[in-house]
Amino acid sequence: MSMNAVFVQVDPAELTRIKAEPSLVEALFQDGPMIPPAFAQLSETIQARIRARGPEMMANVFSQLDPRIRQRFEERLGQSTSSLASGQGGDAILKLMQDRGARATSMAKMNGPREKLSLDKEWHGVHYVLCGEVEPGTALLSQAVMGGTAIGEDDEGFSGYGPARFFSREKVNDLAKALSRPELEAEAAGRFDAAKMSRLGIYPGWRDTDATGVMDALRRLRDFYSDAASKGHGIVTCLV
């Protein structure tokens, strides 16, 4: 399972609500509700089927996950993969589906469509060519990909790769200006060094031919920030 960096534009009212209700943030990163809202009001027949068949199906899904991610989901569900395989946990699965359906319904009521950007596996490469650092630092450009303020108190977040993070509209405006400097693109291109980046552990490992993809991703990030700034939006980002 690869890590992808996804960015979502939110208006100030949405961001305020998400900060107050961190459980809503997961819905921002779904192309559609992971659990249909109708599942919050399932018929008794469907509920019985979920209790009976859900554990085995969930066990099959869990068995294919990265062990660290699997452990995280097991903790949330309160069931191990082996217990699910033995048929336990039907009520827990049903409750999870209903809770997520309710959150999806709540999120759907928030105003306006949201623009999204995925940097796919180029995210760490973009971060590096922007600032020359492995981790986010204090410099403004080192914040554009890996920075932001954590949402909620869960260190691993819903994805297991860390919490979702937000940039206020003021921070978005500052980053949009920094990313739009005319000389930035040439500076970033000059930092691309596949051998050095791989040696430093820049995810996921690099070849010289990857430079084009990283620079294309950087331009898309620049344009995304500029668009968000022009609309007065904040940005929420997460590794998924």
C-alpha cells in the first residue's frame, strides 16, 4: 500500500466545523461516502446479514493490509483479524457502518463543492525539491507539503499515516505567494538529485527519469494553492 498526499480546499466555515469535529475530516478524502448514508437506517434484514457475513468479509480485507494499518483498524473496531475470521464482531461492524454513514451525511450538508489535489507518490520528492529537507522545518516552503496544524489528537489519524492537517486561508495566501516566485521552479529543479534523494530516504526512491514527474507535481501544487488563495479558502491535507 503506497502513501499518497491529498489536499482539499475548504471554506473558512467548513474548516471551523472540522476543527471542532475532527471525526468529519475523513469524509473529505473519500471520492464518495465510504459508507452510504442510508446505512445509518438499515432494515433489520440487512442488519442481520451484516452481523452474519460481515466479520468474514472484514477479516479478508484486513488480512491484505499493511500490518501497521491493520493493527490500527483492529483497534478501532475492537476486534482482531482472527476473531473476525471466526465470526465475531458483527455488531461492531454494524455500528462502525452506521457511525460512518451518519458522519458522511453530516459532511454532505456542508456548503459547496471542494477542489482536490493528489500528489500521488511524488509528494515527498516535491517537498524535498522545494526546501532541500527530509522533514518539514520552520521555513515557509518546507510547510507546503508536509506542514500544517494537526486536526484532532490522534497521532496516526484515520489513515494510519499521521493526522490530517490544515492551513488557514492566511497561511494558504502566504504559501501561494511563495510558490509563485518566478525563480522557484528553477531552484527546485536544481535540487533534484535522484541518488541523493534515495540515499536520504525520500519516499519512495528515485531515478533520474522521475524529475519530470516531480516538477509536474510541483506545478500542480503551486496552481492548487493559488486557486485556493484566490477563493479565500483554507486547505486540509493528509497522507492516505
